[in-house]
Amino acid sequence: MSSSSSQSTTNPFVLLFRFFSSFGLAVTVLSLLLVITLLGTLSQSDIGLLDSQRKYFDSWSVVHDFHVGSTVIPIWLPGGMALMMLLFVNMACGAVIRMRKGWKTIGVLISHLSIMFMLAAGYVSYLFKTEGALPLFEGQSGDLYQSYHDRVIEVRKFDAEGKGEATTLMIPMEDFMDLEPGKARTFYSKDLPFELLVTGYQRNAQVVPKQEEGASVIDGFGIQPVRVETTDEQNLSALVVTVTPKDGGAVERAILWEAAFEPFTVKAGKEAYTLSLTRRKWKLPFALRLEDFQRELHPGTEKPKRYTSHVTKIDNGSEQPQVITMNVPMRDRGFVLYQASFSQGTSGEQSVFTVASNPSDQWPLWSCVAVAFGLTIHFVMHLAQFLKRTLKPKEKAAA
Amino acid sequence: MNEFHSRRRLAVVFCCLSVLPFSSACKRLGERVEITETREISQYEAEPKLFAYSQQRFSNDPLSWETPAGWVQAERSQMRPINLRFGPNGEGECYLSMLPGGAGGTVANVNRWRKQMGQAELPEAEVAALPKRVLMGIEGVFVTLDGSYTNVGSAEATADQRLMGVIAALGEVGLFVKMVGPKELVVANEPAFNQFVESLRLRLPQGGGK
Amino acid sequence: MKTFVFFLTLLASICQAQLVDPAWLRDPEVVAAFQSVPILEGGRHKPLDTHARFLLLRLHGKQSMKVEDPERPGAEHPDLPGVKKLSASEWLLLSWFRPDIARKLPLFVVDNSQAVGEIDVEPKGLRDRYSWNEINPARKKLQEKAEGYSNIERNDRTGVQSQVISLARNFFDYDATSDYLLGARSDWRALSWEVLPVEVQSGLPKEGAYSYWDMASGLGKFIREKGADALAPGTGDKLLTEMIDRVVRPGMTLAIVPPADKANTAWIKVGDLITNVMREPQVAESELAIGRNRDAMLLAAANGKEAFKEAVKKWSGEIRAAAEGRGELKHVDREVSYYKRDYFTNALVLFLLGFLIATIGLVAPQTKFARIAGRIAFVPLVVALAYSVWGIAERCIINERPPVATLYETILFITAVSSLVALLLERVMRNGAGLALTGFLGALGLFLSNRFMALDGQDTMPTLEAVLITNFWLATHVTSINIGYAGAMLASILSMVVLAYRTFARGPGAIEKRRLLTRITYGVVCFGLLFSLVGTVLGGIWANDSWGRFWGWDPKENGALMIVLMGLVILHARLGGYIRETGLHVLSVLLGMITLFSWFGVNQLGVGLHSYGFTDGIWRALLISWGIQGGFMLLGLGHWAFERWGKGANAAKAPVKAQG
């Protein structure tokens, strides 16, 4: 690791490079990552997987409350995202740029490059991956999958005949999830004859009939916050929206709720607009029809041995039978469909698929092969060397 | 020295790279935000019901219906999951009731209503010939009766009344919509009755959304 | 006269029950015939022997039962002369054929005497065993208490409440098991004749005993033709109550009748069979024969031992033939022999033996004595390893899958791998330490696997969750991650050995040896790191292939990641010169702590997967291990501080620069 530039220098670039390529940084970052992983794992039983992931692993920094007896000591720690970025830079500087290249270090170089590639895969997937559920009853068709965690406000236009437009506007969750009661933000679009003022966001709420009058009661209903569930999928968020027409018409207020049966409708001239708070939906380039769902059990028990969905892929009018089962997903045009779960209800059997679209889907596989290859080369070389050194003299002595 | 320079350049590049994600991570949210994202609607999506009112949107009631203009809601009960009143002084009533086991079948129920209106029992064949009417997606019989109405539990009959109702069977459950009131009032409210019966449905969460 | 005949039959039927001599039930042929009877349990076809073993393990805490006179400890039991110990199958047979004796034996293990105090049973020792006879008077109270406590959320229950619940479950399970042949032992003429309709009576013999099979078939026909209302008032209830209590309830304990219909995968229980006899006009002859011949074994006992033996073999043969015809006898005999050979107990004993011999050799290192001891120790250790590998291989064949799929199997596998690696290390060390380590690791691991099985109290070859049924990923991801665990555990134990060694051994020879051990430890850390890293990434690839995400920060994944990170920290800290000998060992002990957390700890973080008692036991074991490891880390830090201090003292004249 020692390089020609190891003499003392005051060049800030050199110093910076030395810092970023140092073993000290590697050890520090790895140790902190270890601590963050431990804390993030332990916190899952309290705050659930999604929140702990956001707090510890997707974050730039985190303040963890250590409990010592009854006193709480908050400690600042760098978040997983920051640490992984640092690790990437550290590997790039230390193991790729600074390290001497040669046959002796080829294994190390390969394994570091592949780990960097894996981190990059993680970042690409963090930025661009979409994942959601596509539930289908037997006989039902669908081409939408909806996010497990991401909520949006959808605004869709309907003409005088009640025919809806082919696209809908969406306000992403990041733009309104901070709007707790007391905070508000206005949303506008040139395509809308009104502006929307959003406030009173609750992550998990019930909308209940309320007798008393009051600012929080709209049309006999009010938002009642409920304790946030640790499994985020079970949370039902709600918020209040105020619709102000641009032409100065009457102002309307409405509650939007994830579990509402119908959207709120705003009349604007002859047209109407629906407002709803729902999970973010994505469209597949093909549709799927569930023909038959089969559940195989271990004999004499209720324990499932295998779930299998027989589906038809509807693609530009052509139909093609497909089978999706446990550990055998269906792949097409970058989308992967997995057999996730099922439910049995009065309306028949419903099969639930998880749909994922991830540009870096297969990157970890390539990287894993490379890292195993690199490390094996390196360790085997070292082992051979070690054995040669340790066994030889003794054998001579024994002989 | 050349090597050193190329290294330095690389180092600068990586340091800049490391800052890049930090800067892109923070999006400033101001007072006003333009809506820019859109999504394509799927042909498989269920079309929403426009102009739904709060009751329809939020109530976790398994039943959904439209209360006709001029009608008001009365107290609901186990026996009357939907209970409506109409008329100047609320003389007219219209309600939905459900009885498990169908309470004896269509014929028995038609004759129960006839008895309440002071009329003789009908034989099965004639009940079968009654006009049909769809209630919550199930075919039932439509009954119109004039006469003196004796309400359940009441001793005296009220004269000059009209009863209009539908009897249907959903599996084991008997479904009844019954409208009773002064004859003229009932006649005047027949369109409202039709609107109510047509709007009545069981709410099953549609695939997607919930 | 009539009453006299009745009295005689009654007497005869009671005598019949008494006629099975308990000694017959330990006859090797009889036991072997029973052990190899196939049953369907937990979705898997297994021998009756396995059922008996895990039932006894759950109730008794052991797979066999010591027998002695309750009055005079150490003396023979008056009812079981010449018996010191009952195997699980022998105990099950005694419970079936001689419940009068079996119910006297101290069976139910109760960890806290408060649990029996709660139901007004006189407590014995704090942890003690109670017989059916001792608990039975309190059965009502036991049921009430257990039902009450079941309404409390599992995590809110106290230890005693959980024990009352499990005692109730164990007691009523055994109550039914020990009544398994009650139907055959009952006098159905006395129980039913008076209330049977004439039509049913006419189909039964006028005198002497008749079986409930005949009665049920006649009664079923009567009810199917005339309806249940045609029975005299009260008759239906009375007969039904007797049938349920004497035949159906005990008969539901085992699915032992292979269905004649090949399309039907669920085996039939005798309780279902008798219901079918009443409900359907035609029940398959082969199914009925197994039900009837079950009772015939008891009746045959009246004609002596040979007749009994014949009846037992006939019954067992019928079930085996039916199972074989369905292709479901597959590995039943292999499983019987797997348990009979008891690979892991044998291996445990041999590991221990090898450990002792190798340790004696270590007393005088580098001498001829030590070399001879090493050679001798080598033999039992290799045989022990062979036993372990053979046992694991047998399990693979029986389960038709790669070696590791359950927590119990991880212990077996990791033990085998780490002791194998330790044995290979001896080739480098050449001083007997590797041998001692092999013996120690093997014995410790197998001892723990035994304890774990007892705590869990369940069949160790369960059917798997749907998503786990994939031999490719079990063979690659699970195997390599467990090899990684083995490496990490071995490294941490090596470090503990070095730290301990350092405390006691001094001198130049010792330093050289320590250096070698340190390098070996470092090598083992790298070995563990390689496999954990590859295994973890493979797990991600499996997850991506099965449910669409490579990494989800789920506790088990994080656990594996932590091992990898710790390995990387050690590696880079050493390369960077931040740690040398002592530092390496301290961190390697920490690696062991992290490995234990990932291996067992994270499974206990989730709620509701395992019973309270089980989790409790695991946590206790984990805390003890962490305590010991923490102690070693402190020892290491002590060494480090001493080094500094010592150096500081020596360096007063010539200051030495602290090395970064």
C-alpha cells in the first residue's frame, strides 16, 4: 500500500486522496456500518422494517437513542447511505487507484471492483426500482401493480358525459408527507382550473362520522389518527384538501383517505375532477389474466407445499399461457412477476403477484461470481504460500 | 510524477462524485409546488363513481344506496339496516330488512304483507305470476297492495294506505324493501322508490385501490 | 343364568386386558414390528418409532425413560421386573397395551413446581416428573387454568402460565395416547346392548362379546335408512358419547391407515375410520382390516405370547404393504435405523474421548509421549467425524434434500465442518492442539444440538415452507453461509484458546507457537469471510429470484451482513496495521459473538414463531455464551494493556514510537 508519495506533503489533494484511500477510513466505515446494521436490526421489532430501513440504511445520518436504564442518550451516527457512499469512494481510491497492480493483487482488485459494482447496483435499484403488488381473482385481468409503501394524490379529469381522461395527474408522497396538521402546501397545474391546498396528513387514520361541528369536521366526517403500524402496508393515510377555483368560485374542502370507497369529485363547469389518495400505481406493457390458482399442501396438513398460478399474458391482442410458481417468476421486458401470496374470500381465490422492475436486477449475480472468483484466487494464493512456508522446514527437519 | 498527476485527477473526480448524490438528495419544497407527474389509466381499472358523497366514500357500511331527494334517514337498526322517511310529516316509510333463512320463502312473505294490508292469502301459482324486480342484483317479486295497514305490533289499522315492496332471496338470506304510507303520497314517491331500489347494492371492495 | 353369562363375559374382557405381559412388549421382534409401522404426521411419512421418540421427548424431556421403584430409588419397578430403561417405542407400547402400568410412571416433566401447585397437585422437586396418575385428579382444574391462560397474549404470559398450558397439552395428548386401545378393551355389550334398536341387535351375536366395529356398522346402516330420529330418545347421545370417548378421541392421535383410494393423500386415523363406517355403506376392506386388526392384537394376547406376536406382525405387515403399494414406505426403514444407530451420540462420545486423549498429550508437548497420544487420539476423532458426516448424509437421503434446512441441522452441519477444519489445522500445528480442538468442538456442538432438540421437542425432520423447497438454493446459499458460520465460530474459539494460552504459557517457545496460532486464526477468519460473503450474496440472489428484491434489510440478512462486515474489519484493520496479535484475537472473539447473534439471536427477535419456553432457553444460552466471550475479550484487553504497560516501563530509557 505504500506509494511513492508517502513523504510528508502539504498538497491538500494529496492529503485528501490519502485520507480517502486509507485503511483507517475503511476500518472506520466498515465498523460504523456494522453498528448501524446492528441498531437497524434491533429497532425492527419496535418500528418495523420500512421505518428502520429509512432511518438507518437509506439515510445520510441518524440519531439513535441509546437506553441506559431509564435515561435516554441520543447519539449521532452517519446513516447507511452516507457510509456506503464513503465505502465506495474508499474502495475506488484505496483498492483500485492506489494499490499496486500485478498478478499478486489481481484477486484483490477483482473482488473490490465487484463489490463496488454491487454497491452501484444497490444505488441504481434504490433510485430506479419499482415494486408493487398485482392481485388477481381467477378470471380477472389486470396490468397495474401498486406500490407497497408509496402513496400519491391522483387528480383525474372527466368530461360532461362522465368519460375519464386517459391520464391522471399525480402528486408524489414526498411532496405532502411532511404536511402534518398545521402545515400546508399549495399544488397547481396549468391543466387544472383550481389549486389544491393540502394539509393535515396522517400516516395511519380512520375517517369516522362526527356529530359535532368544527373546523376538522367536513360533511359529517373527521380524520381520527390511529397508532402507526410497524408493517407499513397496514397503514391507511388520510389528509385534508382545500380546492380553490382559479376563477374565484366557491372553495370546497374534502377529506382524502386511502381506504375511501370512492374519490372526491370537484365540479368545474361542465367537467368534473376526481381527487383520491391511493398507492402509487405503475402500468405493465402487457396484461395478465389469472386462469387458475392452485395450492398444493403437505399431505394431511394445512401447510402449503407449493403455490402455482396459471395465467394468460395478453400482449397486443395476442394471448399466451404462462405459469408462475414459487421460486420460478415470469420475466418479460425488464419486469419480473413473482408468486407472492394468495387470499381466499367469498369472491373466490385471489392470487397476489409481486411485480418488480429493476434495471440492476441481475448485477448482483455477476458481481457475486466475480467476487467469489477474486477472493478465491487471493486466499488460495495466500494459503499456498503459507503452507509452503509452514510445512517445508518441518518436513526437512523430520526427514 | 506523471503517475502522481493522473492519480490526483482521479482522486478529484471521485471526491466530486461522492458529493454528487448528497446534492441531488435534497429537493426544496416551497409554499407552492407544480404538479408534474402523470400516469396512464389502465383499461382494467374500475371506473370510479363520480359525485359520491361522504357517506358513500367513507362509511364502512356493506350497503350502499342513494337517498332520494326529499327523503330523510331515520334511525337504523338490526332489523332495518336502511330506514328512510318521506312525506310532509314523515308519514311515509321505506326500509330494507334482511332475514336469515328467508323467513319461510317468497310465498309466505307475500302473504304476510297481504295480511298486514287486510287482504286474503294468494295461492303459490298467483305469487309466481307477480311482476319481477331486481334487488341488489337478485331477481325478486314486486308487490303493490292497497288497503288498511296494520303495522307489526300495532293493534289498529290505518286506512287508505299503499304498500309497495320487493322480496328477493340472496342464498339463505331474505331481502325485503318495503314502502308504506298514505296512498297518494306513495304514488307520488314511486320514482323515488325506483331510484332507491336501483341504487341499492352490497359493497365489495373492487380489485386494486384498497 | 343370563346375568351369570354376562358376568363371565365381562370378567373375560377385563382379564383379556390384563393378559399382555409387559415383558412381551419388549420382545425385540415385537418392538421391531411396531417401530417400522409407517404413519403420516406433519405432512411426512415416518416410522411410528419417530413419533414415539418425539412424543416422549416433548412429554418427558428425553427420548427414553428410566424405570425404578418409586418407593425405593434404585430398585426394580414392581410391575416391570428386570427393566432399567424403556426405549420410546417400548414406552409407547406399554402405554397402549398396559396403560395401568404406564400411567404410574413419572412421565410429565415440569420445570417449575409452581405450575403443578397452581392445579393443586402436591409439588415434588423444583424440576421434577409427574405420572398420569398424579395429575389425573386435577384434570378438570388443569383444563380450566390452561384455557384461561391461553386467552393471554403469548408474549404477556408468565413462565408458570406457559408451563401450565404446555402441561395441559401434554397431559391430554398422553391421556388420549394411553387410551388408544380403550375401544378394544371395553365391554360393548354392557355399554350398548340395552339401548340398541332391535334391527341392530339382530345383526350382533346373541351372547358373548361383540366389537364396536360390528355395532357401528349395524348402527350406521340403521341411521342411514331410518334417520337418527328413529333411535329411542337418549340412545343416540349415549352411544355417541361412548364411541367418541372410547374410540374416536384416542383414535385421532395417529394417522395410521393408508387410504385405499390412491388419489387421497391424507392418511386416515382410526377415529375417522369408525366415523366412515357409520356414515358410508361401503368402507374399503383394506382400511377396515387395519382398524379391526389393531384390536385383534389385544384379543390375541389371550392365547399367549406367540399368538400376540403373530397378530402384531400381521398388523404391521398390513400397514407396510398398503403404504408400499402407494409408494409411501420409501425411507421409513432407513429412518428407523438412523435413530437406532444414533450417529450423533456415538460421535459425541468419540469426540470427547479424542479430546481427552489429545489433552493428556498436551501436558507434555513435543515429547514422544505427546506424539503417541496424538496418534491414539486421531483414531476416535476420525471415526467421530465419519459418524457425523454419515449421520448428516443419512438425513439428506431421508429428507431428499441438501443437509441444512432447519436450525437443528445448522448445528450438526457447523459442528461437522468446524471440527473437520480443526482436524486439518493439526496438519499445520503438529502439536496436538488441533486434535484437542477437534474433539472439543465436536463434543460441544453435538452436546448443544442435543440440548436444542430437547428444548424444541419436535421432529427434527419437518416438512418445509413452500419457499424453502428448492434444492438448488439449499445446496448453494444455505450450505456456504453455514460453512461461513463454521469458520467464524472456529476462528473465535481459536482466539479464545490463544488468549487463554497466553495467560498461562510464557517463554520464547510459547511466543512462536502463539504467532503460528495467530496466523492460523487469521487464515480461518478469511476462510469464514469468503464463505459468508459468497453465501450472503447468494442469499440475495435467491431472494431476488424468489420475491423480487436482492436485499431487504431483514434481520436474517442483516445478521449475515454483520458477520461479513466484522470479517472485513478484521482483515483491513490487520492490513492497515491497526491490530496485531492481541487485537486480532479480541476482534475475532467479537466475530464469534456476532455469529451467535446471527445464528440464533435474530430468530428470537421476531415474535410468535416459537413458544415462550423455547425462546427463553435460547436466550439464556446466548447470554451465557456472550458472557464467556465477553470475559475472553476483557482478558485480551488485559493482555493488551499489560503489553503497553510493560513496554512503557521498559521504554523509559529508549522511547518507542507508538505504531499506528
